[in-house]
Amino acid sequence: MERYAWKAKVKDGCLDEYIRRHDAIWPELKQLLKDAGICNYTIWNCGDELFGYYECEKGVAFAAKTQADSPIVDRWNEYMKDVMVMEMDPVTGAQPMLRQVFLME
């Protein structure tokens, strides 16, 4: 199973709103992520930094393409841009993938 990790920043004073929006994640977005083969998705926070991690049952490329082709993801990104800084990879249209440098299973 391939893994994907990303980082971003939450805007000053917006962490509670960021969390509230994820507590009420849209069912159609959740289903799209599942259809993309994404599982074990978690997001952590430290200060103004966000760190996300998920596993891709169908591979990172499939998960990235499914999200990039989705108007649901486009709507979610638009919805979230007032509470977080999103730097997107120009090739994938997703947050840049972090390079794995250690793994212990």
C-alpha cells in the first residue's frame, strides 16, 4: 500500500473553524476519498502547521487523479481557502507530497 503525506498552514485564528469544518466533512467528499482508495486518513496540528497522512489502496497516482478530476474536491478547496494556506503542486493539483525518509513497521 502506498502512503501520502502533505503539510499546510492554518491561517491565524482559524484553527477552530478548520476543525469544525472537518468535523462536518461533506458525505460526498468522504465517499469520493473512499472511491479514490484513500483510507487511514489523519490530519495533525502543531501551532499553525497541519500535517496530513493517508494510505492509498489503489496507489497514489489513482488517488491523485481521482481527486484532481473531481468538482467536489474543487468545491472543498474553495471552501477551505479562507482558513488555510494551500500551496498546490502545479502538476498534480494537490498539496505537494512529502518525501518519506523513514519507515518502521
